[in-house]
Amino acid sequence: MRRRDLLRNGIRISVGMAMGINNLPSAKSQKGIVPLSGKFNAVLPLPIQVVIDDVGWWSGKDGSRQGEPYRSGIKRNHTPEDYNAIAELGKTLNIRPQAAMVLCEWDKNNILRKIPTSTWMGRNWDNSRRVGPWMEQAADIIKRNKAHIELTIHGVGHEYWVGGKPSRAEWAEVNGRMRPRDQVEKHLDAFEEILEQHQLGPFPASFVPTAFNHGFGRTPGRKISMAKILSQRGVKYINTPFHQMYNAEAVQYQYFGFDADVITINRGKDLLEWDDTGKIPAGNLNGPTCGMHWANLIHPDPSRNSEIVNKWVELLKPYDRREDTMLAPDSIFFQNQLMHYECLKMSINGDRIVFDFTELDLLPGNKVKNFFVLKIKGKENLKFTSDTVDVESERVKTSGYGQLHILRIYRKREIKKATLVVS
């Protein structure tokens, strides 16, 4: 059975609502938009974050029939050029894509022999044939492009092996039940140690569960949730499809919820199958995440990776130009803008835009930053003044019949309600 079939057939118990998986609505119906009133309209744009899974394999081979991982599913070995593809996407769009890493094939000291559940070889783990100068080359690309590649936890070996037999997946069973805590901790320790082998930076603050096997809150037979374990290591953000997540009905908002104070955001559905390689992406995003797998970003011939990257750029750029969406420059901005999108109440009263932060302030206080982006469209050039918020920056673009003003607004924490005057 192919991996895509396992994902489709491995339905979680207590799935709840399939939230946020429809195509993004039109600007007129989108949440966060105040319709045209006189000379302008105001929009809290939905942020879009790019998340790329299964980065880190050196072999692209789907080894599932031999009890090995699915890996990335491409029919060649990966090269440093495949890391350049991520950086190129980030630079061209001025964003920081999240690279959800699988690290077992980066293990140059064979530390995974100590954790037999982490690889198909168990205690006989030997990664020597994957070690070579390409590791240093790829690590150098990652380090030089920190502004355009955010390393994210995905897994060590992606699956979970007992007695040499694999099961889906590394962090949780198909029904979302977390693996035994001691094993989870050992796998996270190994992930961190392999990062250190290559000086790839601090432990990541974001997590994408392998095979999207994940539970929101505690799962049956476990005294602690995966989110709580991650939070104790500094992880602040989980990205996963809610329609596959155990206990999804407990999520507090359409696009996100808080589990042990870790924000869990709905990935929705990817546009391509996990192993589609060299395919031109098409379709409409169905939520705040543009999820893909590494194979989707590259070409069978690595020297032609840019051809596929450019097609993703063509697909994503319009979301930054639209009134109701924007490309998030990084994951911190993304989380913050999404919280404002869901919880900030906004209305227009004549020439005034009124903001109510009451619901936003009910969220975990250390999560919400004091800024958000607002798009305001008018028939002519507009000016903005306020005694209660500061307009930190403004960009103006010609759009359709008029001018689109993109404002970064700073709000003083003690202010519950604020007004922006438009003239």
C-alpha cells in the first residue's frame, strides 16, 4: 500500500470537524474584511506560511517495501542543490520557508545505534555510506541562508521500529496515540545531537509530526501530551492537518488552537502528492499553510530545480498581492498575524477604523505580539492618524481601481480598543 493510501485510510479516532480545509473564500466573504464603506475598505489579511516536509534525506528512495522509510520518494539521491531550491524560493518571495527535517541520514557518528526504534537497522545502524563532503556543502547552504530557511523538527527516521518492523509513525500511532514518553524523549535528544554534529543551530521552535500522526492534548494511556513535551524543549508551534488529528474537536478556533500553550495550526491539504517530483503545482490554497513535501519543490534533474521553484513562485506571488491574504515573512509573524486574523474585532465607523482587542487578550499572553498588518484600499491616496496605535510602516501599491495601503500597526499592550482615522 502506498503512503498516500495509508494517509487516506489511517483515519484518526475522534476526528471532529474538518476545519479550514475548503478553498480560501473570496475577498467579500473572507473573515477579517470590512467591506467598502465610502472611500475605503479595510482588510486583516490571512497570512500564508510555506512548510516543506521530508527535508534531510540523502537517499530519495521509497524503501517502505523493504521495511525502510518512505523517504522523499524521488528516484535519485539528494544533492546540496536541493537545499538551494528552498533558499531560492525564500529569497525570491522574501519569506522564510520551514524545512521540516528528517535527520537519521545526517548521523555521522552512528549515535542512533543506541535508539533501535529510530531506524530500520536498529542496533546495527550504520550510516557511513551517507557521510561525505555533500553534508558540509548542504550545511553551509543552510547556515548562509538562515534568513530564508527555518529548520523545523519532523523526525529522526520518520517511522517507528520494534523488532526491526516499522509502524507509522515516529511520534504517534495512526490513531494519534503518542509513542511511549521515554522513546519520544530519546528521539528528540537524538534529533538535537545530530543538529549539533553539523553545527546547524539551536533546537528548532517548530514541529511537524511525521505522517501527520498527532493528537491534540493527551492521547489514550498517556499522562502528558506531545505538545507539553515539546514545550519543555522550547517548541512554540506545531503545524499539522486538523482533519487527520486526534481530538480535533477540542481546537478553539478555525485555524488554530493552544495545546499546553503551544499553538497548533491547521495545515489543511497539500496541492500535490508527497512524491510528485518535477510537477508544476496548480490549484488553490485551502488555509493559512502552503504545505508541500521536498520532492514537490525539485526536479528529477537537480540542475533544473529552478524551473520548479519558479512555478511555485508564480503560484504563491498572487497571494501576496491579494487584499485578503499575504505571504508571511517568517513563522513568528505568521503565528501572530493569524491570531489577530481570528481574534481581533474590526469595524468601520465613517472615516474611522475601530479595533477591539478583547478576545485577542484572552489568548496566552506571551504568544501575541503587539503588531499586525492591515491592508486598506481606497479610490485615492489615503492618510492615517491615531492617538491609540502607531503606524510603524506603510507601503502603497496601485491595485485595481485605486491604491492599496499595507500598514504595519503597533498597539500598546494596555489599550483594549483603538481607532485609526483615515483621511
